[in-house]
Amino acid sequence: MDNNKSKIVTIFYIVLMLIFIVMLNSGGDHSEKQHGEAVDHGTSASTDHDNDPTAYKEAVEPDAKAEKLASLNQVLETIAATDNRPVTESGEDDGENPLAAKISPDVAIGKLIQGNIRFAKGEPTHPNLDAERRLLAATESQADHAFATVLACSDSRVPVEAIFDAGVMDIFTVRVAGNVCDVDERGSIEYGLAHVHTPVLVVMGHTQCGAVTAVTQAVQGHGHALERNIPDLVANIEPAVKNAMELNPDLKGDDIIPIAIEENVWSAIEELFMQSPVTREYVSNGYVKVVGAIYDIGTGNVDWLSEDKTLDILAKVEASEEKAVMEVGAVKDSHEEDAVEEESPQATEDGDKKATSEVEEDGDKKAAPEAEEDSNKEEAPPADADKA
Ligand SMILES: [Zn+2]
């Protein structure tokens, strides 16, 4: 592509995206602004809409919504027809983008927005659920079709494919209570981005999240005994709750929960950037966009959080000393793992992990399977060591 032509394509693309953004902002995203204000200014923001199932319906009249959807469809079709790949900063494909054959991150986000509007409006089209699609799934690579990776809560009220009116081979889904981003979730996300080649990752919390509510109440001193494996899970949510309380010292009791739910999304994104070099690389190069979102279980509406904030978090992580220390630690760990494998070729990664978690649990060493438990303990990556 010559330089002038690529500049024209870039400008055309930017103009279309501006129209798209204006349409989104004029569509009555009242609730999204509330979320933004709650965090950006540390006010005692009202988040009544989180518990009011009629809020979104009132904000967007059915006719206006249909009109908005039609306009969105038109803009997205135009973008999809003219732009099949991410535009790099120079406006040219550098030939190294592994996702070059996929739709761009913005088109992928647009498809999610469209699907969610159909779902919330009660007019889903249930795409890609027929026998033809199943045959395609059995014969082709999902990497050629799936367009989004979504990290969401296990909550039965948050069915990801339904929320985005998507079907088979559309979304690479990672679900875990409290949509936390610990090592298995980060591994799944890396698979979704680097192997399934989805151009967007959505980290999606939801209103009335039981996991965040339980942790908030525990931090406020209303906790109760937890089953054996739950403390490690909630340890991922605690920093977000404490951060929400610090940012909003005037909020008491359950009023902190909606803020903590959003902080928990940012915390998962930060944890991912901190520990996933490939995610940082893909986002920095514009191959992938990471977006935060809050799903409202009463209205069915997804509130999209600020994309700028994601980039701010990435910049903060890139500049942090903690990230540098982790990278050195990762190299050291992998060398130590090699050494252990030489000594004990049967020690699998899972075996090591199991021994580690058992050793770490308050002196509960009853089932440590190998004589290596001390060296296993030292093998624990920094993130797990934090939880002990
Ligand atoms: Zn939840």
C-alpha cells in the first residue's frame, strides 16, 4: 500500500470511528458516565441504576434504541467493508501482526455492542447456533472465527454468549467466581489472544456480584468461615475492595459494593498486564484492545468502561519496578524448574502446584506427596507467595 493511499484509508477510518463514538455517547449511556464519575472523582456517586432494572429502559426509549441499532449496523458494516485489519500507528500493517487476518479490535467491540443491544432489547437473533455452524466448528480452526475473549463471573445470571447474542465459535470465554485474574485465568486469556487470535479482551464484572459482596462484607468485619479453597480465590478480590474503600471514605456498608465491583475489573486488568508480557505487547502494538465492562443483571445492559483507563493502567505497569522484578523472577523460576525436572522427571507442574498449596495452608501438610516440599515451596511464583 503506498503512503498516500494508506493515509486516506486511515483518515477515513478515523472519521468513521468518530461518528461511531458520537452515536454511542448520544445513545443515553447515562449509567456508563456514572461509573466513570464514581471512580475518577472519588465522589459518593449514586449507583442506584445498578439495582434499578428500569433505569436503562427509561434512559433509552424503544424507538430511539431501534434507530441507534440501525445506525450502528450501518457504520459497522462500512468499517468492516473497508478495514479488515488493525491500523498501526504508522497507518500500515507491519507484516508481524498475528491477528492481521481477523477483524479489527474496534469492529469486534462493535459486534459485541450490537449483540448486547439485541439481547437487552429482547430481540436476539441467536446467530451461529445451527448445524451448519457446528459443522464449521468441527472442520475449521476457531482461530479463524472467534472474535472476542471474555473474562466474566461464574454467576448463573451472567451467561456470556447470551448477553452478547453470540453463538458457537464466537467467544473464547473464561468464567470464574468474581471474574478474578489469577494464573489459570491469565493462561486462558493468553491462549485466547495468542492462539485463538481474538482482537478484543473484555474483562466484565456485574452488578450484585456475590463474590465481591462477600469480600466487601468480610473486609468490613462481617465475614464468616470459608470452605477450604475459597480463601485463595477471594485473596484476588480483596485489594480491589480495599482500594474502593480508600477512594470513597464516605461510603459505608454495602454502598461500597458497586464501586468495588468496578475496581475489581481494573484490578484484574492490572494483574493481567503485570504478569502477561504477550498481552502488553499485543495491546501496545494495537493488535488487541482490552476493555472493562459492567453487566447489569437487571437490565441486560453492558456498561462499557473507559478505554483510556485501560491504557493508563498499561502505562503504569510498563513503568513499574514490580513488573521488572517479576520478569527477572520468571526467568529465575524457569531455570529452577529445569533443575527440579532433572532431579525428578515425574514431578509435573500440577503436582508441584498441589504440594505448594498444601504446604502453604497453615501447617496443613498431611498430603504433601513428595519429599521435595521445601524446594517446591520456593518454586512458587511471586503471585502465589503473596497469598500465603
Ligand atoms: Zn459475580
